[in-house]
Amino acid sequence: MLSFEIVRLIMLVLDIYTWVIIAAAVISWVAPNPYNPAVRVLLRLTEPVMAPIRQLLPPWKTFGLDFSPMIVILLIQWAVKPLLWALVG
């Protein structure tokens, strides 16, 4: 069993990561400079999680739309967080 404080810390990190995913998705709508340090940090933080989902559901199969940010956020909200609360007991 995890302690309540550890679960709250993990959930805080997941909330921050959700906002990082949203920021990376919004920045991808405008042609970002790939050499900008902020863009590089966002890509470095999000690509390891987004790439496997893009392999399962590539944008060319979804009319050019990339649903990987939405899928990752839904997985965090609907799967990971309830699992963490279940571990608290």
C-alpha cells in the first residue's frame, strides 16, 4: 500500500505532465522553431509517451489529426489516477 502523501505527489506530477502535453499540442499547431529551448524540452518530455501511441494510431489513418495527446491525457485521468487511489486503500 502506498501512503496518501506519495499518491498525492504522484498525482501532482501527473497533473503537471498533463499540462505539458497540452502545451506541446498547442505549440505543434503553429510551426515552432525546433531549435527553441522550450520546444526542445516539451518534445523531450512528451515524445517518449506519444510515439508508441502514434505507432498504434498514426495521423495518416485519422485524416491527419494526431489523437495521441488526447489518448495519453485520457489514460492518465481514467486509468492511472483511479489505480493510484485504489492502491491507497
